[in-house]
Amino acid sequence: MHGRAEPNHQVSEAILPPTPKGKQYELKALGLRELAGVRRDDEPLDPYELARCARLMVVDFERIHGLPRATRRHLLGAGSDDWSGGACSRPLPNGWRLVILNPKHGPQRNNATLMEEVCHILLGHRANRLAVVAKDEQGKVIARDYNNADEEAAFAVGAAALVPFNVLRRLVLAGKTAAVIARRFNVSRQLVEYRIKVSRLWPEYKARHPRAAGQRSRRESNLKSASSR
Ligand SMILES: [Zn+2]
């Protein structure tokens, strides 16, 4: 953008990530940012804005009635790590779908979860009539509402919409840490690290922050298992 202020030139002027998949996801992500009315690439995207475009209604967990007390206790307690949120696959009569986000995960993780649900809708993914239940690499049982390729695309496009490549690259080259970048875009540090890695910016990042980079692998595998739910 080089300091110019014309709106909505994000797509045509963007520098795209090097991998074919990265390019494809980035273009979709930039389209979503335009749809949300975000004008500058360094402006945070509000997923709640896009949720309205996707006709997703975010319901506060506390407003769910009729949940047995033991279930509620489990979802917010011992089981809190096992779910990040979800949408009802069947729309309401007015066409809207309900989404519930895990209140224990905090606003940054909620933003990523909501973006994934928004992407499933706006990318036109079709939910399986029965949730796919499978085991992840750690042998843990996971439930998915979409096929693997759609799950990957929704998470990747959502993450790219939250932290676009152009500005990510600029900030990494300027020596900003993942934590600083995360605060700017209202996302978790893990999500920024994931974006740095899939955008092939990790060598540049590592060169500037050798210590932070050393702790990456463990967190990244945590994020991977969290994002597949
Ligand atoms: Zn999903």
C-alpha cells in the first residue's frame, strides 16, 4: 500500500504469499476483508461484523437455557479444552444460524473460532448431515461438521483474513514479535505464529527472535489440535 490511502485496493495491490495454496486462501481472505468494510491492511477485522453478513447469530453461552447443570459444569470446566465453539448446521426459519463460542477461551480464540464458522458459510461449504467423528494424530476423538479440505480452508482463510500476509510480512521484517502483532489484530499469539509459518516467513522471524522461535513447535501442535475441533 506504501502509505497511499485509497480504499479497497487490498486485492489488486496485495503482495501474496509464496505457496499456491497460500495465494488462493489469501485472495479469499482479502475478499472477506472487503466484504467486512475493512479499508486498510493493518486494520483489525471484526469477525462479528462478518458474522452478520453470513447470517450467523452469536449466542452468549450464559443465555443457553435447559442445559443440565453437570453438562454446563463439564463444558466450562474439565471439558473446556475439548471444544472451541460451533454452529447449528440447520438454519432457523429466518435463515440465520446460531453459533456458540466457548467463553473460557477468551476473545482472541473466540475471534478465530467465529471466523472459521463465518468462512464455512461464506465459502459455501456444505455441512455433513452427520458430524464426522475421527481420531486426530494424538488419538483423540474429534468431531467435524465438514470434510477435511473444507475444515482446513475455513481455518486458513479465516486466519488470513484476521492477519493478512501483506501487513504480517511488513511487521515481521520490522522486527515485531508475534505477541505484538497478535495484540494489534485481536488474535492469539499462536494464531500469528501459525500465519508466520504457513506464509513461509518463519526464517525471517527466527532470525529476529531466535528465542521465541525455539518455543514454536509445542505451541503449534497445540494450536493444530485446537483448530481441528
Ligand atoms: Zn470448522
